Amino acid sequence: MSIPSGAHTSIILRLELHKETASFGQIATAIGDSGGDIVAIDVGRSDKTTIVRDITVNVYDQKHTDLIVQAVNAVPGAKVIHVSDQTFLMHLGGKLETTPKTPIKNRDDLSRVYTPGVARVCMAIHEKPSRAHSLTIKRNTIAVVSDGSAVLGLGNIGPEAAMPVMEGKAVLFKQFAGVDAFPICLNTQDTEEIIAIVKAIAPSFGGINLEDISSPRCFEIEQRLVEELDIPVFHDDQHGTAVVLLAGLLNAVKIVGKRLEDCKIVVCGIGAAGIACSKMLLAAGVRHIVGVDRSGAIVSGETYSNPAWQWYADHTNPDRLTGSLSEVIRGADVFIGVSGPGVLKVDDLKAMAPDPIVFAMANPTPEILPEEAEPYVRVMATGRSDYPNQINNVLCFPGIFRGVLDCRASCVTEQMKLAAAKAIASVVSDEELNEHYIIPSVFNTAVVERVREAVIQAAYESGVARKAQPTAPKQPVPYY
């Protein structure tokens, strides 16, 4: 059994070995036969009868780890005491800490940072509340808020279990855009309570990033907060996905020589991300979108209990196509999947228009595997990092929040999201553009600044930027 090329993690096995019955050679053989790759060996302690060793082994997933543990435990005289891995070690104690920007070295520093000097700053903000944007952490801090009801592909796992994701998001904000973000996981899934709590904590923050809140509650929560707060509220599961998707499509249609607004696009999975992606495509000028969910195509004239689906039915599917995915995908130029694994079949690809574009973004297993789709698809994208063309929200949310904080925007408009998508797409030059490179890497340092600049410009054009727009420097008067 060999480790797939996608292996990307390692575990540390702490073993207790009986000296008379178990040898390291037996352990190495058991690990090797199970497909493990030993990369380090350390001796913990030793006595007359036993020895404890820490063995670092490359693995590719939890099932592989379990297989190796089982094989080692089967060696006579060997016992696995503990298993740890790099991912868990990275999360010990959380991934964030608070660090003061100004160290307090003496009594004078203390008097300025805290009492009595701080009172002057408090009164300055009291007299003019907008000063909080420049005199407190509000200037550069956002809240990452979740109720743990729709975490990754794990479902409703609750606020404590959601915390590692929100911490990770905060790390990405800081690493990529210098934005300070604080994870806040709420022990309620009541819509009104969530709205009230976020409104109550809003004075501390310059923006709110909603995350992993289940549909359809997420729509009302976001809409109400947008209407009732004077700082940007952005549900990344919806709009981040939509922005990066559009960026990829803008480049994909260049490759196949089609106009995006002329394409027939089928969207599979009409939840938060699917609806947001469709709204973004409509804003970009696409006219022929067909949404499909488990029950088939969403069609105008039908009555849906979900208000979001009712809106969808009223604004898409102009030809009123009905039926399953396999029926409505005939002649489609683009497939967008935000649903589940394996729902798209090879026969569906064969029924699409020439040079089909497929964005199979279900994670971790896409609607169809790239290797299965490759003979029939011109451009393929997924949500995974181990395939080309990853549609990753990290390309979007750091730059958007960097931009809205820097221009002190009151909200995120559709124009700002469109500008962000075009900015991401523009990072891939015409010389670089090809079927396997339609979207830049998340580590491309040009992305955040390009998105930031585009968002700020769009914010001023939309009239939602509250910071005075910098004027161009005056040209020096020439001497003659």
C-alpha cells in the first residue's frame, strides 16, 4: 500500500515496546506495510523491560492513521500509548493571542494607556462617536460570527466545535490583509437572538463577517443586520464564494471564446452559496440561469415554502425548464456545483454544449472528480487545493474587508463585489491564462491589494465610503 501523492500531514505515535518481544524492525515493517513513511524517531524513556519511542509518520487521512495504529498494536509486545498530529498540535491553546501595540514600560506610559489619560480619549469619542474608527480597535477589527449550525461539511455541530474554524478565519484575515479579527461563536440558533447579539457588540468592530450559519436563516440574519447596522456585514459563505466563482468564470469564458452573458448556466445546490452565486451572475449580466436542487429545477409559477427559493423562481430559468439535473443540463455551457459528491455524471457532461466549463465545488468530494471529467470538459475547477483552479474564498474576504475598513464603508454593495471579482480575475494575465490556471493562488501577494483598491474605488462610486477620498497631489509648477 503506497501513500497517495496528495499526502500532506504527519502523526506522532508514542509507543511502549517490551524489549524482549518487540523490536523496532517489526514496528518499521508494520508501518511500512500499511503505507506509512517514517520520517523521525525519538526515544522517550527506557527501563529494564520497556522502551518508549516517538515515531513521526507521514499519512494522508484519518483512516490511514487508524490502519497504522491497528498494525502497530498487532505487533507482539507493542502498545500505542498516544497519537498526535501536526494539525492538533497547531490548535493547542487556540491559534490566536492578544498582543499590545504599545508596551507599558513606566508609570508615564500607564497614565496615557489607562487612567487618567484615557479619560480624554473617552470624552473625545463621546463628543463625536465617529472618532471610535480612528481612536479604538474598531479601525482595524472585525468580528467573525457563527452559531455553529452549518460548519464546513460537518453540519450543525454547535458553537464550541465551530470555534477552530472561526479562529482559522481570523488567522487568515491577519496573515493576508493585516486585519484583526475576533472569533465569536454564539450559543443560540434563534434568528432574533443572533441579530440582537450582533447589534449589541457592533460598537467594538469595524465590520461583521458572518460564517457557517445555516440556510435559510442566514438570509434574514444578514439582511436585517445590513439594514440595522452602519458597518459592513458580509456573509462569506454566500458572497465570498460568489465573488471568487465569478472571477474564475470571467477567465474561463475567455479560454472557450464565449461571452458570459450568452451562456446557459446550471447551478446545482440552491442553498446560501448557490443563491448568492446566481445573484452575482445576474448582476454580471447572465440571463439564462437554471437552478437545480434535490427536487429538480426551480421554476417560476411554482409555490415554494422557502422565501429564498420563491425569489429564485421569480428571477431565473426564463425558459421554465423542468426536470432533473440530467434533463436541464442539456446544452448548458457552464455547470456550477455547490451541492454534494457525485451528483454530476459523465453522461451529463456529454450532453452539455461544446467546450463545457465545470465548477464542481462541493468539498471535500466534488460533484464529479476532475480525472473522471477531464476527457469531456474544457475548463474544470473545484474547491480543493490538490487540483488546479481552486475556487477559494481566501482570495476574496481579506481584500474586501481591508478595503471597506480603509475607506470606512457603511456596507458592501453589489458594485463592490463585482469589482472584487474582476480584480481577482485580473491578477491572471493573458499570457498566463490557460485551462489549468484561471484563478490566482491564495498565496499570490498581488491579490489582496488588487481587491482592496477595486473595492475602495467602487465604495466611493457607490456613495458608501465615509472617509474623505484622497485627492491627487498637485502637479509642481514648472520653472521656465
